[in-house]
Amino acid sequence: MAPTGRLDPVTLVSSPPSPSQFLDTAIIRAEKAWQQSRKVSRCIAIAGNRIQLRFASDTMAQKLFPALQHLLCASSSSSSNADILIWDSAESGISLPFPEWIEQDYLPRGEIREFSTVGHSRLAYQPGSRVLSVFQADTGRGMVWTVDASTLPYWEQAAPLRSLIHWWCTDRDMQLVHGAAVGTERGAVLLTGKGGSGKSTTALGTALNGLDYLGDDYVICQLSEQRPTVHSLYNTAKINPDTLHWLPGIGERLCNPESLQQEKAVLNLAQHYPQLVCHQRPLKAVLLPTVTDSQESTLTPVRPALAMLAISPTTVFQLPGANQGSLKFMDTPRAPV
């Protein structure tokens, strides 16, 4: 049987389907949930590409779309590069039969042995949030499913569809990067580093003092012959509650003020500070923030290799399917440090 607390599906099947059969079944069930739902459809634009999001659950739309609200564009399925179905079993009444995965089947980053890559398809299951993501790269079709949308944790709401957007980016000379980004019309800086290094607080603090905000936690970087570019993905900011006193006025605008004992503080900038959020900027430099006892901020040049070491581990270790291609992308010497 599946290990307690790691998998909580609606239906377990003891006669396991093949990986390709399971992936096909997942998409079919998602389409069925969509056909009988109230159909909440949204289209987002990233780097000139359109992704159609079809929510077969009002609750899923309410939970997951606000973080992507600033990317909303005119809906046009004919010009979309991807079509994503998003649903849950609690609201749709449609279960998703799972194989009886055992402890040894679980791989790091949400991957499932033998199921994570099937032809052009990708699959990942996040036990902590109970979210299953499937993407078929050759057709651009995908789905995101959970048992009950009302139980989605705050980090899924603040940064939704991460695995799926990561897979979608890999065929477009783009990379989902663990970091924050701020800037001006002249260009942006990418703030990266391990958790607790200060990148989120720095990004939000500088945005509140006049810089453009492109994102916190994850942004999209794109390489081109002309220049590297950073694209906004989420308009949210996740802040350590202990640092809220440095950001006046934020406390009363948080999405989760009642849960700060257990969660990071989450702020939706598109809702409260829409003028601060922008979609893209040329990437000019990489900054590695470090918290010190000094009362003044200083800039010190570092070797590009240190930037690579700061960006790569947290990006690759968190995204299912991230591999040597992701490392090569981030090692491309386009931006100074």
C-alpha cells in the first residue's frame, strides 16, 4: 500500500495500469470533469506565448488564479501554446484511479519511478500538497488535480502550476528559476540564494520604494541573441512574518493574516499594488543578498561561479525533471554579477 500521509487519492487500484494508460486516463477524467463543470476559463500570456487555463472547479480557480491574475490576456484557444485542465475530485465528483505506489516508487522532487517521464509526457505528484501534475509536451495538453481544492496549502496558492510551467518552459529556451526579480525600464536584477538569505524581503522592500516588481520565489528567465530577459510569473510575495515590521502597511493587506504562526505571510501585489507589477525586463545582473549586522547596504562584486552555485541547487532540487539542460541554461554567461 502507499505510505501513510504521502498519497491520499480518492481511489486506489491494485491492478496497476501502464504509465501511458494512467496518463491517458488522467487526461480523460480531467476532460470529463470539465464537461460537467461550470467552466471557468482564463488565458495567460508569458513571453508572447498564451496558455489556456480551464478550471473545472470554482474553488480551484479562486485558490490558484489570483497569483497569475496580472498575466491575464484575451482568451483565444486557437493561438494558445498549451491547454491546461485544472480540477479536483471533491467538487467534480470524479475520482482519479491511482496505482498503488509504494515508498520506493517516490523519487525526489515529486517524481514517480517509471511514471515521471513517458514519451513526451511528464508527471509529478507532490505529497505535501497532494497535487498531481501531468503535461504532454508534444500536444501542449496538461492537467493539474488534487483531491480537494479547499485544502490546498498556502504555498500552492502563492506559486501555482510550478511543475507544469517548468516543463512548458523547457521547449522554449526559457527556465523557471528560484529567485526574485526587481528593476526599472533599463533592466532588472535577479535576486537568488538559499532560503533566509533575504531575497524576498529585498524584492518587496525595493518595489515598495519605486522599483518594478517581477516576482518572488520563482521567475522565468529567457535567453536570446539580443539579451537575456526575466519574465514575471507570480505577482505574490511570501515573506517571513518576523520581517513585516520592515514593510509598513503590508500587514493589513496579507492573504493569510490569521495563519502567520504556521505559514509565511503572503501578499498579492496585483490586488493591492498593481502599479508595481510588470511583465518583463532585460536581465542585467544577478545579486546574492546576504543578511549582516550592518545598518548599511553595500555591493561587492563576486565571481560568476558563485552566482551559478546560488541559483542552481535550489532551482534544480525543487523542479521535477530539471536536469543537465537546466544547469547548462543557468551557466550561460549572459549577465554580469
